[in-house]
Amino acid sequence: MHFRILGPLEIENPDGLVDLGGHRQRAVLAYLLLQANQVVSTSQLLSALWADDDAPMTARKILQNAVWKLRGVLSRPPRAEQGPELLTRAPGYLLRVPQQRVDLLDYQQRVVTGRAALAAGEVERARRSLGEALALWRGPVLSDLVEEGICWPELTALQNRRLDVMEDHFEAALACGRHQLVLPDIESLVAAEPLRERASGQLMVALYRCGRQAEALAVFGRVRSALVDGLGLEPGRELHRLQQAILTQDPTLEAPRAAGTRKQAHLAPANRDAQPPADSPAGPATVPTAALPLPAAPGPSASAEPVTTPSEPVAPAPGIPSPARHESRTASVVMLRFGLGGELGRVLAEDRDRVLDVLTQIAREKTELHGGRVTSVLGSTVLAVFADGADPADIAERAVRTAAAVRDSLSVPTGTLTPPQAAVRGLTVHAAVASGEARLPRRPCAESPSPWGGGRLVDTCRTMLDHVQAGEIHVCDETRRHGERAAAFRRACASALAPWELHALHDEAADQPWGRADAGAHVSELELMQHTLLHTRQRSAAHLITLIQGSGRARTRLLMEFQRRVEESHRGHVRVLAGTVPPPRTGDPLAVPAEILAAYCGIEPEAPEAHATARLRATLDGLGPADGADLYAPLARLLSPGPTTVAAGSGEVLRAWGKFLARAARKQPLVLIWDDLQHADDALLDVVERLTQTHAGVPLLNVVGADSGLPDRRPGWATAHPRTVTLSLSPEAGDALDRLLESLLTPLRESEVA
């Protein structure tokens, strides 16, 4: 078995990847691999799996079960003579595994070898060994577990030490005269870590050797500004001396004429802790300037991404694909991140993997539709690559359209100036697109594994994605330049690394900046609803529209689209209030009336009671004196519900609430939008059904969404009344959001609400 933790956690045997089981088992194995061949105490494992205040009473039993299951995984055939063993050793457990079978241990050994060669002046051997070590990384360490919430200090330490190894590798490459090949990688590191003086110095040297002296000096200016403005510190003496050497074109900055073993020791990483020799009072000043900007990195460290953009090939390590299988090509990278917020509640806790599987499948379908490939899935993040074709503009356009297609399939538009709104509360989509030259595998064959998971473009996307708000798509300068014929972009204020944000796609739906609404299959229903609203306003006549649909997914999006259109086309002239009725026994049966009242009065959810009652009184006074005193007491109870409100007092409260809506509609036409009304109790159903008849002469449009449970409970729902209409919505076949929600957001079972 081979164990890989420098990236997503994987175990591979001759038959392929091994199923590791659930999150808890994978976390236990990962922590033991971080301490491979060392005893890990039970208390350490418990602290790694749970925070002190989150550990359940059965934590030790859960840990023991996870260890027992892992032993079963590790003992599966085929068995090798030196197979892994998970042993019980006081005060905890020991995972015994050969060093060459764990990528972390293999990586650390190669780093030790490379640094020893670098210290001995064998720069070519150091470059190869450090490059092989860095190539073992497939992404951030244990990236799949990090996406699931794991946050261990050991992971941060590994990631930080990886940067030191990258700088060692750059030092060896510069000493070999390979500045042009490593320049893009140094630029990426400095962009991500602007305060690392050693890497900044290496970038200055590489730029100078490429004939870009002004840019090399500009790097010093940026580093100095970042240090002075952020920390109040000046750069170290090494960087100052390097700046002066560039200004005077010091010959020691020139690249070595021949790569190989060097005679001088001055290209080894400088060590600030080292003492100058007794016969050299100037200390570091006696070292040639080319070596000076390289502050030493302490200790063994971690590594870089497995593929860089572009990068020189390195000698293949065992199990690493041959460099000959890679080539430099124009590519665009799309990185999507799905946010699963707390609003998803129990679904997030119980069905997270299933949610992510369906979301990943949606992303894969949209990617393949536009000619790309999904190459990596890390928890809730999906990476797709577009590299087929010779036209960079076509490649960038397909990448941007893919990001928009995934987002729009899970959203509904909200307007011309804001990103679309999530069609499911708690589910958000974030996307970033980067374009440029990349070292990619040659055309994949059927047997090839997932081709690519790293490089400068991926690092750029990952950094951009940290600044992307829900529903936004950020792109780099290169993507914007190539994609201008297919889309309009605008400045993105959130991220300096992603200065552009997708605004509109240029296609047949150019009048809709976020593409077609998912409600497009129900255009006739939307037109009917809009016409009814016009009739309601013109004749000051209340109307009731009921939408019935079994799954409720298309119905919900139709209601959201109708709300958006009303707010856009009747801006300032019609007030829209909306709410979703919670299932029985999961919330206050009067939650939506209270929410509607609070929204109209401008009362925030967490507002103090005194503020809420003051806003209510001011709102009632603004609607006129009639019945104001009679309405205040029951409506105040609605804003602060208690046992009397939900029991005997609910009828009085709802009657007052209905009168309030009528008065509000007389002042300004009002649209009420309900969803999942089938969950309402009988008292609320009576008020909603009769609202149109009780207050027939006011401009009030009541739009109700429900499943078949409503007509089952009320067979004559709204059929005997004028100014009412009931519409049955047909399902939308093949809709991505419907597939997601139908498979995930299953209705509560009776046993769960009893």
C-alpha cells in the first residue's frame, strides 16, 4: 500500500484506490500518518478529532471503533511482507509503515538530501532532489479533510515549511543558471507571500538576469512598501545590498556560465543565525551580491504544487509520471466552490457527501458540455481545465461560460447590478477563472489518472476564490482580455488579484445580464401573474393565485423570479413581502406572519423588544388613525410570540394581522408571496384563503405556493371565490437544481417531527 497525504488523503494498492470509509476514520488515519512510526497518545487523537467543548461522551468509543475499522482496511489483500500495521502501544496507537510507502516521509528524505547537496555546492544534484520532493505534492496537505473542517497546527507547519523548500529549490536553480525556467514559479510565490524577503530577492535576481532591471527594482519597492506600511520595518541588509548591486550592474549578479558543481560557496542559502568567520569582520558583506537576498529557511520543509506554470521538467521520482508526458499549452482554469451554509440545517449534517456528489456531477456536466475536463475535486471545490484548441479566446470563453452555467443552474437572477440569488437558502456558488500558459499532461489516454491538480493558474484561482462573494465570478486580466468578445466585465473591488468580475454574457439573452432565468419553462405562468398584478393595481381589487407543484423546486424558483420581476418593474410603487412556512413542529406556526410584519415595519431579527414595539407603533401611526389602538396589542404579541399567541390567542392575532395588511395595501399596493403553505395550520390557512374576500377592495395580490398536500387538506381551496386562480405546474425534466434537491432535500418523515 502507498499512503499519500500531500494533497487529498489516499491509499493505493495494486488494485487501485482503497475506500477509507467515513470522515472520522479518514481523520484518524491522517493524524497517524502525520506521526507515522511514532506512538500517538489517545488524548492527542481525541483533541485532533474534537475540540474540548465538542467531544461527545462516547468520544473514546468512537475512536476505538474507527481504529478497529482502519485495521480491517489495512489488512485487506493483497498483503505485502512489509505491510502497514496499526498497533496499540501505550498510551495510544502506532502506525508502522515503511518510509518509502508514505509520500510525506519520502518527501522529507528528499529534502534532507537536496539541502545537503546544496550546502556542499552540488547545485545540480540539489536542484533535482528538491524538485523531486516538490513534485510529490498534489495540492494542499490533506486538502479534502481541510474542506471538511479539519484544522490542525501540523498542517499549517507543513504548508509553511513547504515555502522554505521552494526557496531552496529556486536557489539551486538560480545557481544552475535556470532563472528563466523558474521565474514564473518565483513570481507566483512572491505574489502569494509578499513579505518573504528571500523569495523576493530571488525574483529580483531572476528578473535582472532576464534583462528586466526596472521590474527587478520595482520588486524591491513593493517589498519595502509592504514591510514599512504593514509592520513598520525596513527590508533586511541583503535586499538593500541586492538593490544597490542591480543599480550598479554588479558582475556577480550574472548567471553562471555552466551549470553543475560550483566551487564557490556563496550561492548556498544565507543563514542569518550563522556567525561570520573570525577573519571576516564584514560578515555577510564579503559574500557576492547574487547570494545576498536569500534569507535562510529554517529546518526541513514542505513543498510546491506538482505541476507549475510553466516549469522545467524534473527527473521522475518513483511513482511520479515522467516529465515527457507533459507539455506547455495555453489553458484556462475554472475553480468552483460550493458553500453549504447553516440554513441547510440537518441536511448539511447528515447528507454532506451526497450534496457534494450531486453538485460535483452538475459541475462535471457543464464542464464537459463546453469542452473541458474536471481534473480535481477537493471537498466542496471543483477544478476544471480547458486546454483543447489553439485559440486562447475560445478557450477562455468556454471557461467563463462554464462558470456561469454552473452558477446559473443553481440560482435565479436578482437584477442588473447584483449577483444572482441562491435558489436554495444556504447553497452558494463561488467561481474564479484564470488563463495563461501551463504545463499540462499530453492528451490523456483511457488509463491515465486525473491529469492535473496544481500549478500557477491553480494557485491564482485559489487565491482569487478567497475574495469571491456568493454568486460572483472573478477573472484574471488574461481571461478578461481573451473573453471580451463573449462577455462584458467590470472592475471587482474585492480582490486585487482578480480585478475583473463577469457582468454579462453576449448571447441571445443579452437583455438578461445573468443569463436566462430557470423559470423559463413557465413563461405563461409568469405572464399571468404579472397581468394579475396589473389588474390588482388598476382596479384596487384583491386577487389570490395558488401554484401547486409536487416537488416544489420549480415552484420555488418561479416565485423568486416573480418577486424579482415585480421589484424591478414596479420599483417604489409596489411593496413585496415573502416568506416560507416551516414544517409542522419545527417552528412557530405564525413565524411567516411575524416575519412579514417585521419586514414591513423595518424591524431587524435581533432587535430589542423595545425597539420593535416602537417601530410597530410608528408604522401603525403612519398608516392612519383608524383601528390603530385596537391593532397594536395583538400585533405586538405577534412580534414577541408566547404560549397564548400560538394557542387560544392566535385567532385574534391573525385577524389583527389581516386588518394591518389591508391598511398597508391601501397606502401602497401589496404583494404577499407564500411558499410551502401546505405546512400552515388551519387558523393560518383560513386567514390566507379569506384575505382576498375579506378585503376585496384593496390592491392586494396574494400568491401562494404549495404541494399537493394543500388541495388534499382543502379540496375546495379558493375554488368558490371570485378573483382567484389555481395553477398546476409541470415538472422540468433534466433540471440541475431539481436533480440536486430531489435527491437531497427530502421531506421530513413523521418519525422525525413527532
